[in-house]
Amino acid sequence: MNENNHIVKSYDQEQQGLMDELIRMGQMSAAQLEAALDVVERRDDKAAERVIGNDEAIDALEQQVNHDVIHLIRRGPLAGDLRMILAALRVASDIERIGDYAANIAKRSMALNQSPPLPHTRGLDALGRMAVRQVRDVLEAYVNRDGEAALRVRARDAELDTHYTGLFRELLTYMMEDARAITPCTHLLFMAKNLERIGDHATNIAENIWFLLHGEELMPPRDKRDETNTSVI
């Protein structure tokens, strides 16, 4: 093998290593989200503490991805490779935020456990399952470089927004009817917002898959249905 072939092979291996780190990071964040929803359902403080502690591993992987991206950029990538590197950097940031929101849900679950159980956690769980599906599906689309699958994830964000808006209104109404519910419902509101934001980050990843495949070509318009900023009860 001549020197040029060795350099190309080494560069390809580094790109694959970057992809492997991102995939592992994404799987960890999705698992964190599932675990956070589980501790809310089971009202398990010890398990919640483990979810919170595991967030450090995701943060460490993001730092490694950033380090590897800088190293690859210094090697002077071609345009196609540069798109891959920039998309990886953005995707890593979105995955890290998903992990942060999952840890925050676990943290708020511990505060929620100080109050009697509320039936509204079922609505939160349904919203959470939608968010998990978004994260899992967009990660699969990223691995497969599947632009059509990415567009489907992006389009489904409107459904998640609709469910979030309905839960938001339900919780506000319950708080107005029973002052004792204000504290636990406030925690549920923040947890629901975290799940809505996780959906937004899944959408960001979908848009970066499009960028990776199509560059600056415009994406189709999408529906957006988070109406909580204008809701009147």
C-alpha cells in the first residue's frame, strides 16, 4: 500500500470512528429517555438518581466527538466530507441535549414523588413514548442515510406538538380546579415541555440528515402545532 492509499484509509477509519461514537451516543440518549419515563411510572428515586448520573457519559462522548471533528477538519476535508463532519457536530449537540432533558425528567420525577400520584402521568407517558419513537427513528435514518425516513420523522413532530398542547391545557385546567395540584402539575408541565423539546431536537437531526444528503437544497415546509404560547384557558 502506497502512502496516499494509507492516508485515505486512515481518514476513512477516522470518519467511521466518528460515526460509531455518534451512534453509541444516540443509543445512550434514547435509553436514558426510556429509563426516565420508567422511573416516572414506577416512582423510583434510586433509579432516577442512576439516570441523572449516567448523563455524564453522554457529555463525555460529545466532548470526544467535538475533538474528533476538529481533528478531521484540520486534515482539509473535501466538500462532501465537510458536510458529513458539520452534520456530525450538529447531531452530537442535539443528542447531548436529548440526554440532558431525559436527566431533567428523572430529576423532576423525584420531586413529583413527594406528592400523591396523579392520573396525568399517563398522558405524560404517552407523550414520552412518541418522543422515544422520534429519537429512535431519526437515529436509524441517520445511520442509513435515509432522507425519506428523516422527512417522515420531521413531519410527525406536529403530532407530538398536538399531544403536548392537549396535555398542557389539561394540566392547567386541573391546577385551576384544585390548588393542591399546583406543585405536582407544575413539575409535570416542565417534564412535558422537556419531551416536546426532545421532539424538536429529533427534528433538528432529521434536518441535518437532509443537509448531509442534499446540502443547502431547501426542505419541504412542515406543520408546527405547539400552541401553548397562545393558549387561553
